Amino acid sequence: MAAQRRVHAKPAVYRRAVARGRLQLAAATCRAIRGRRVEKGDPLGTAEVAGLAAMKRTSDLIPHCHNVPLTGSRVTVEVAPGGVRAEAEAETVGPTGVEMEALVGVTVALLTVWDMVKYLEKNDRGLYPTARLTDARVVVKQKRPAKEVA
């Protein structure tokens, strides 16, 4: 078993991660989002706020994640062909990375959209035959000495 590196033993460096994901939805649901006809309100704006809030709570949700003070964060959500696309970016200057914060931000944003449009996606058996989260992944991971960032 490999020796674990303790976070407190690592130097504070600039760290940045970007995650992306998709929520597949029916075409009619995408039209309702674009046309601002979703009963619960604006799923895209709500999802962006939810993703940002979730990023700040990552250590509360995932047991082995450290509480990371974010120095920057961004979540964008947009209607794309076949559904909704989200991207989350997290930055910090510290001893541990922010990949999990970016992944939590993107997935919570997409789950928020799903929650707001699920009544449009539900079939007669109460299931969601089209809706599915896909492609949640880290697409950017950067680390460099903090003095290079200033």
C-alpha cells in the first residue's frame, strides 16, 4: 500500500480545475427551457447558483475531501443539442486540488435542472426514459507556484 501524503505537508500552490457534464433531455423539454415555460422558473440560472453553492460544500458531501477555500468559482449552464451542458471552474491557492469541487458543482447544477424539469420528462410509469447525466469529467487541471499567479 502506497504511503499517503498528508495535505498539511504539501506546499500552497495555485490550483485550478474545470469539469463538464451533460444532462440528456427530450426535445420538448429543451424547447420549454428555451421558451421560459418551465413551471418552477429558470432552470439554467437556478442551476448556476446551486452549482456554486454546492462547490463550497464539497467537504460536507464527500467524506475524504478537505475543506478548500475557493479563491474563484464559476458555473455555466446552457441548452445544447439533446439537452443541457454545464461547466464548473474552481480555483484556490492551497495544498490540495479542486477537482472534486468542480465535479460537485457541475453535477449539482445538472441535477438542479433535472429536478426543475422532471415533470416534463416523466412517462406514464413515473420514470424518466430520456433524462440521464452523462460525461461528467475533469477537463482541465492546473497547478503552479502561487507567486506566478499574482
